[in-house]
Amino acid sequence: MLGALGLNPGDEAVYGALAGRARAGPAELGGLLHVPVAEVEASLSHLIACGLVTSTPDGVYAAAPPAIALGALISERRAELRSAELALVTLAEEHRRAMAGRSISELIEVVTGVEAIRHRFAQVQHAARREVRSFVTAPFVAVPPGENPVESQQVAQGVRYRVVIDRPALAEPGVVAETLESLRLGVQVRVAESLPIKLMLADAELGLVPLTAVAGEEPGAVLLHRAGLLTAMDALFEIVWRHAHPLDAGALDGPTAPDGTDVETDVPTALDRRILALLLAGLTDQAVATQLDLSLRTLQRRLRHLMDLAGVQSRMQLGWYAARNNWA
């Protein structure tokens, strides 16, 4: 809890124990925390240096008032972070000026190996100050579904995420669950029939484009700095985004199928509306059935019933009718 202030778990435990009593010695604290006295004394020395603990000549210690002592540390950290932010702006501008005169080979960095790609994948997201945009396609070589903790951290910091995922990727294990979690966080997700490449963009400054994986060789990616090629990637994303289908969290989230799902009614049920929403978003029949805890046969029977209600003969006609009549 206090690690951000430079305290390790041992220091924090000792300070917490002292804060709950007027005064105590190292032996008493060691017995209370079940740690060697030497470790307690080391923590006490660090806490005194931080201004969190005071001592008396007779070897007794007391915690400084948390509101004052911790408040001072927090203020110092804020000042340090502000200085770091100012330094970042200065360094970024110096880097921009330096990049302006560099050759094409210096503006494009080739990254090889799974670990190197994962590292750059996280770095590009951390570099964003306003927005991260990405294309998600299968196969997932370096960063499998559910293994991108940076997304939630950046969203919490106010960075906007826009993601386009292609239809085949939604059928991959774990992708629907990860997409639902992203939607809950506030990530905007759209579905495209297919995508030409994998892509991640941080503002208009950086782009990461994984290369086509070749069997038996290490995976690779290209890191693009601000240049004409990055501008082209920016334009490509916006074109695809405009034509992709928005995905609603309500279509993916919710309880599993209730009892009586085979009961036929004269109007679409809540389950029918979720089925249509998922199919319109681009999920396959099997992916929809799995998400809603239905058998494939039950799903297809529900679709046949909906087609009869709509008076249509094909899935395409059903999709058009559902959109026009607000069924999904």
C-alpha cells in the first residue's frame, strides 16, 4: 500500500504496528510481527530517515502522525512526478527534432522475438497520452488474449482505447471474454469482417506492426516512429473504424440462457435479441452458442423461429429486418 512512497513491505508492517500503539521497542515489535529483531531495527532506521518514526535515547520508538509524515512524503512524490513529466516533455521534443533529420532506416525499428515484441507492445501503450488504437487479428503469437494488463492501467489514467477486431479472431479461445472485459473498462470495440494487418498506434507518434509469422522462425514486428508511413497507418485505421460494426457490452454480458429457451413466442425474447446482437457483431454460430450457454442446435432453432417471425428466407434478410425493427 505504501510502496509508492519508497517503503518495502517490512517497513510498512513496522510502521503500521507502531501507528497502533503509543511507543514500542524493537523486541516488542519483532514479537508482534513474528520477524527477527535485526529486521525490525533495519526497518526502524529506514523509517527514521524518512521522517516516519522518532526514537528516544532509551531505545523506544514512536510513529510520527501519519497525516503529517505521510502527507509530506506524498507531496514530495508529487513534486518529483511533476518534475519527471516536465523532463519527459523536454526530452520528447528533443527526440522529435533529432528524428526529423534521420534516415528512413532510423525511423523504422525491426523487433524480433516474443519477449522483445511483448516489451515493445507494452511500451507503445505506455507512450500514449491521449489514445491507443489497434487492429486485433489471429493468430496470437506474442500477446495471447487476457495478457495485456497495460490496457486497464492506461484506461484508468484517462487514455482512450479504440479497438477493431476481425470476425475470425472472435472465435479464438478467450477472445470473447477479453473483449467483454475491455468493454466493461470503457474500451470502444468494433468488429470488421476481416483486417489486413495487426496494428497498434499510440497517438500519432508510434506504431507497432507485427510481421507475418513464418513457421520455424522467430516472430517479428516493425516499430514506426513519426513519419509518412505512420500517417498511412493512421488513415487506414480511421477508414476501417468508420465501417466496422460497434460492439455493445450488453450483447456479450448478462446471465446465461434461462430455462425454457425453446419456447416459441410471437415477439423476440431477451435471449433472441442477444443472439441477434452477437451475430450482427460478427460472431459465428458456435461462438454465440458458447457465449450464451446454448447448444448449437438450440441456437439454430431459435434463428429459424426468428426468420419465420420476420417472414424472411435468409440470415442476411433477418439481419436487415432486425436492424430496421430494433430487434437487436
